[in-house]
Amino acid sequence: MELLKVKDNFKVTMHKKLIEASFSDPLTIQEQRILYAVISNIPSPEFVKENGQYVLDEHGKKIISNRIESLPPFEVPLKDLAKAIGIKEMEYDVIKSLSRKFMSKVIEIDSPDGSFEHLQWLFNSKYVAGTGKIIIELSPKLYPYLLNLTDNFASVNLGTLMKFKCKYTSRLYLLLEQWGKVSHKEFTPDELRGILGVAYEEVKGKKVYKLANYTHLKQRALTPAIEEINKHTNFKIEMIESVNGRKVVSIKFKITNKDKPKKSVKIPNEKPKSPVNTYEEIAQSLVHLGFNKEAYSNMAKRLMLIENIELIKTNVINQLQKLGKYITESKSELGAGFVIKEIEKAVERYNSNGQFDFNELINDDKNKKRFGTKKIGVVPDWFKNGEHDKENKKELTDEEIAYFKAERERLLANLNT
């Protein structure tokens, strides 16, 4: 049993799957504040270091020295709980109602392959009269999404989340926190309804959201959430709607970090510096292949789809160098377009199963056979040497000789492309 502490600088850290989960009955603002307060009491991972560098496992993930296998029940003083959720006093009926409703809330986590999982937030909620405390225990099924996280997560201050009054704001903020580095993210209206936690009903296997009208979604969820994020966080959010006819088909969020330092003013005669971000730096690990600058820029753009790339930077560079070695050792010329396509595939694999590598390409015998030899047609020696058929004793005219020479040059040019 641990006494719950509520401090603004405590971190609320959640896996992206939990952030993007959907609910048939979403959490109220009071339930959210209780949940975030409990999650903020989970100890942060401590990572193993050697010579000032993080030690990575075989998957390129940081090794955690203080791995947590389970969580204790948390004791919450009612006066602290009342303050956290914004009410003056925790009366008996309020406690009982909160506990009962919270226990009934179900989370749905969907996977790209069509799988899904239904979970509960709480395993146990208990109040003993006269103690002045309520006991809250998180469901162990949530542990993979809350404990020992090294990638694909968002982490924000509890104090920031406690300032929000709209029940949709924290979900949007946690979501955008994952994408702050790429400066923008686009969703369909239904994707946003699910992410924001808009209530829905199942009708013939399909989700029918309560805010089905886009105008209602915008007025009741998006606009107030964006206003609160702009007011209380380090983000400035702009919403851009894409319309097809009269229908809004997608919403793009432009994300600006207010805390990001402004570009310094150039000093005359000062030698300009070339800024290199993490993604470009990693793409440069293939510079020995001799691609142009635009190719590396396109590689960097693909790598930007990796969230929290700093955590797996070393592994990504190692894997790209393996890809580079594979290309240089291949007898066929594989261009920048091929590399960019393979990076896209690797990023997609990483976002789905957490592994960034090119093993399938490098170890595939079919690829070795396909790229290992260059297709060359059979050309007679007399043609290579520019001679006409020696068995043909007939003298050729100057016009015929010119024709054969032109055909020879054309065919050789085709073979060399």
C-alpha cells in the first residue's frame, strides 16, 4: 500500500496504444484527474549507462535497471482527492458514485490486423468508513501500457493535465505530444472521435459516435480542446480542415512548440552553420553511397515517422549501415529510390512491432539472386568489334556500313542502361 501524492511536476506517462484507445463510455473530467494522479505516482524508468552512453538491448531499446513488475494499491486521502478533482468536499454519495462508475468504464484497444482487447482502468476501488481515505488499484492488464516504457509513449506534467476543464483536451494533448517533433498530424473526423474518447454505440458491428455531426464535434470537442492546449501548454495548435464538397474529410493539426528557441540573428561575416537535425544526421550514415542531397532529405522525412527516435538512434544507424553494405556489395546498382522504399518498410515495421531492421531484405535468397547478376544479352564478337558478318563475302555499300554502325551504337547504348 502506498500513499498517493499529487504534485504538479510528477509525470503522466502512457503508451500510444492507450492514448489512442476508444471508449463506449469515456472518462469524465473528474475520473481523468483521479486516473492521471495515480499514473503519475508510477516510478519513471532508470536506464543503464556505460561511459556516458545508454546501453541498448538487441532490439535497440534502452535497458532499464529498475524494472517494475507490479503496482501496489494506492491510498488516496479524500481531502486531496477532492482538491484534485475540483470539488469542495467528498461526500459519501459522491465517493460511491465515482467508484462504481469508474469501475464500469471499458477501454478498447485495436490493432492494425483487426485484433482488439477490452480492458478496465481499475482492478479495485475501496472505501472504509471513518478512515478518510479511498484505496485505488489499477488493473494489471494496463501494465504493458504504463510500466517500463522505452518508446512509443507520451509523458507530460500532471499539473498541466489538471488545468484542463474540457474532457477531450487531455486526450488530444497527449496525442499531439507524440507528434510535436514532426510539426503536423492529420486525421479523419472518425479517427478523431475515437482518439478524443467520444462516446459511441455498436450498431451492426460499426461504431456510431454521439458527435456524428462534424459541427457538433468541432464546437463541443475540438475548439474548446485546442483553446485549452494553446492557453495552458507549450504548444500552439492550428486546425486546418480539408473539405470535399461540403463535407470535412480530414483535419490537420499544425503544431508549434512555444518553448523552441527562435533562430538566432545572423551576424555579418560570421560563417553560416548548417543545422542538422536527428533525422538528417541518421540519414547521413548512408553518405558513402554518393546520393544527392535531396535523397538524404527524403530519407530523413521517412525517418521522421519514428516516434522518440533518440531512444533507438544507435540501432537505426547500425541497421542503415548494414543496408548500405548490402547495396555496395550487390553487383547491381540500387538507387536512392530503392533505399527510400526500404526505409519506409522498416519504419512501418517498427511502428507495428517495435523492430527496425532490414533482415528480410538482406537475408532473402530471392533478393540475392534478383540483384546479384546483371541481365546482359548475348552479342556476337563481330558485332562488339564493329565488324560485319565475315562469312558474308558480299561487299557492303557505304550506306549499308553506316546503317550497321548506327545499329551497333544504339544496341550497345541500350545494354549499358
